[in-house]
Amino acid sequence: MALYAMADIHLALSVNKPMDIFGKQWENYIDRIADNWMATITDNDCIIIAGDISWAIHIEELDKDFEFLNQLPGQKVFVKGNHDYWWNSMSKLKKYVETHGFRNMVFLHNNAYMYKDIVICGSRGWALPGDPGFTAEDERVYRRELMRLRLSLEQGAKLKGSEILVAMHYPPATIINPYSGFIDIMNEYGVKRCVYGHLHDSGKRIAINGRHEGIDMYLTASEYLQFIPLKLED
């Protein structure tokens, strides 16, 4: 009953979005994800997919991507990414997976999920104040995402697990922008581990991997992990 994480799987089985245009590291990436997943994860395990799950635009375009995920073992816990345009209201997401018979799928959206005694909370996150080009609109979305993370952690605290782990798509801090409201809120709730994605190519140079402000942080973008799920807990 192990816990894993991997972000930015960018499935594109229903839309024309070839990822190899971003570099040779993306060649045959869907087959590599499937092979490594099957070699690593069992039905008793859980994997957090921290955003940028599918290139689908509308929820009706998700079928092939979620059929792919459905055939893979383990409990899947999803966090919204900036490219998950199909992500809808919680009621519509639940109805979608139930109608299609997709199993073992949980969406984190102002809520929390407990795996064994670990409470998983999260939100998409956003660009951080101080990032280049940060606008008034970015500030509005950033404040909303702070609220969503707090709502998730409030729900998680009620579950009274042994630990609260946070999953975000955007990094809550970077080497060039090491402080944010996300870090403050996580410290307020005693979070000790945070997984995130979003950073690719040159962006990986500003990623924080390791202890930061009392939180162990892990970049889990799929190509950074060479498409091998990261084990967080046995």
C-alpha cells in the first residue's frame, strides 16, 4: 500500500497534441508512462497526479485519456493543472466518472482525501507575487488559490490523519521566489511534504527539491522523473 506522485502526464489520446515537439524526452511518453506505472504501482497503491492530466478542452473529449487511466492500477488522486481546461464543477466531474464506470478516481477541489493515515490536500496554485510579469489578474487568481488551499486543509484537518500532505500543480515556492502565502498556509496546518509539477525545461533550474521552510518539496513533472512515478511512502 504505497503512495506515489507524478505530475504533467499530458495525455492526448483524443486530441492532436504531439508532445515530442517539446523535445526527444517526450518520444513515446504515453507508452513509457504505462510501462513504468504497471511495473511500479499495484491496485493497493495510490498515485497523486498533480495537474496537467489531459490536453482535452471539454469534458466530452476525456474518454480515451480516462479509459487509459482506468486500466492502470491504483487509486488516482487528481489536482487541477493550468492546462486542464476540461476540469469542471465537482458534481460534473463525479457524474462523469460514475457514468463511464471509471474506478478509483478522486478529484481534489476544496476537499481532502485520506489514504491510509495520510491526508492528501491540494489546489492548483498559481504564479507567485514577484514572478516576472505578475499582473493584477494574477494577483486575483493567486488569492483565490490561497483560499482553495485553505479550504482543502480545513477539510483535511477534520480527518485527523497522522500527516497532511499537499499536492499542487504550480510550485508554492522557487529558488528565485522562495516565499509565498502557500508556504505560510501549509506551515499553519503543519504540512511537512508537498509535491508539485509545472516546471519544465529551463524552469527546472528554479525548482526546489528538498527541505524548504520546514516542508519537504518534490518536483514531480513526469519527464523530470523520466516517467517513473515517485514513491513517497511504502
